[in-house]
Amino acid sequence: MDLTELADRLAIAETLALYCRGIDRCDPEQLAAAFTPDAVIDYGDGARPIAEVIPGLMAGLGTMRLTQHNISNTVMRIAGDSAKAETNCVALHIIPAPEGEVEMVVGGRYLDTLARREGRWLIAERLYVMDWNRTTPATMTLEGGLFDGLQRRGARGDEDPSTAWWSEA
């Protein structure tokens, strides 16, 4: 592996991580920035253009108190200005419900085709494969014991502590 391929792999990994950040912060601009403008996404319900997918994602995610998408085990193949990447994802979703919050955890894989555009690696096509899921009453605790001292909490959009932190960079 030469330095160019290593740099490409790091850039692709950054794009995949920024997708997760855009999803978890409910930031449609950051989410869109991970994709080519003509990207197509198929989460298993049919392929649709990115411009149609993002509003639906934001609406669905907006009903949840929080999500956290964790990616790992990315296998990549790069050929010039195109690449393929298979990436494992485990995503936690905390969903309000009348009987109390529900915790849904979904495990799957992103099958991405990426393109280098103007020096940046972007997702041009995404297929999602769900491998497993689990839904249970939420058990998250925010008070008591060690949690009493932990007052900085993740949030959506500009309310998240990272927004101010990144603005200082």
C-alpha cells in the first residue's frame, strides 16, 4: 500500500464518520456533504435520490430523543477515482413512547460506492443491509451515583456541546 492509497483510505473513513455525525446531530447539511449531489440511497425500501431521502431521515430522526451510529470493520477497494466500502454499523435509537422510552439497536452494513469529486471522497451509492435488531424498554439512567456529576449531555443540532467546541477550531 502506498501513501496515496493510505491517504484515500483515511479520507474515505472520514466521509463515513461524517455521515454518522450528520445523522446523529440531525444536521441535514452535514449529512448531504457526505454524498455526491446525484447520490442514490437504498436503505432496503427502494433506491431514491439523496435529495428525497434526507428530509424523510430528518423527520424520522426528529421523533427520537437521540441516536448513536457506530461504524467499524470497513473493507475498501479503491480503483482510481472510485471505491467500494463495506462498513459494519451498530446504531442505538432512543424513541419516546407512551409507556416510556424504547431502546432500539440495529446492526447492519453499509455497502457504499464512493467517488472522488474535486479532491473529496463522497458516497455516490449506498445500499443498507440489516443483519439484526433488538427493541426493549430503555434502561438509560441520567441521575444517581456516578451520573450525578456528568451534566454535559449530547443533543441534536446546535444544542450539542460539540457545536460550540468545533466553532472554536
